[in-house]
Amino acid sequence: MLSAQPYPTAGPVVSTVMQTYSFRLRPGQDLKKELDAFVRQERIGAGALLTCVGSLTDVSLRLANQEEPSMWHGHFEIVSLVGTLSTNGSHVHLSVSDSTGQTLGGHLMEGCTVYTTAELVVGVMTDITYAREVDPAFGYRELVVRKKRRK
């Protein structure tokens, strides 16, 4: 049974309409650079990665609580790509597995080179926008969701 209490969130829960985009990246393309270019080109104010499958030869991740990215070279399957997308700042995490099934993950960084393909589906919420504002609890720029003003 659902509780009558509001969700324990850091702000209001917002319901919205979603538009979707599906596209494929080709061998040699940089996953992060292409994703950032897509966000800029489509002027995405509030988006989410719905799914991504594919493979990489180079992986660059910023691991938990680390300042600099770590690099791996070889052949990797993309097992997860999740995050929020916005021209105001995106926040994306990547998980990959190697030929033994060992999996690693962290913040997506430039330097993730597509091996054979990367098939992406992106959802865009057209009536809200994402912003990044400093949260005083930790000092990091965190997500703020706002309804778009009607023109």
C-alpha cells in the first residue's frame, strides 16, 4: 500500500512528457564528445539516457572520490550508460565489462572510443529544464529541476 507521505526528495517531484531520440555512434568516435555534441545540437534542457549498448576499445572513467580519470585499453562491452543530460551540465556514469566479465564503472570522461557500435536512446523532457547549483552540504554542483516558463 502506498504511503500518503511525500517522497523523500531534495525538491519537488515533477511529472513531464518525454520525447525520444535514437541514434548510433560508429567505430572511432568518442562516446562523451559525441553525447555532449548531441546535447548541444538538440539544445537539450532536460534529458536522460534511457539505454545504450555497444563496445569500446578505450575507457576513461573518473572513479569514486578521485580527482583524475583512469584509463583502460582493450575490448569492453558497454553494460550500462546512465545519467542526466543538459546544456546546463550533464552527469553520466558508464559501466563496462571485459572479456572475463569483470566490470568497472564510474563517471564518463572523454577518451572512451567506440569499437564496433554504440546504440543510444535518449529521452528529453520538453517542459522542464535541469540546472546545476552548488549544494552547501558538499559543495558540489547538483541537479535542480525547474518547470519551463510558457512563452
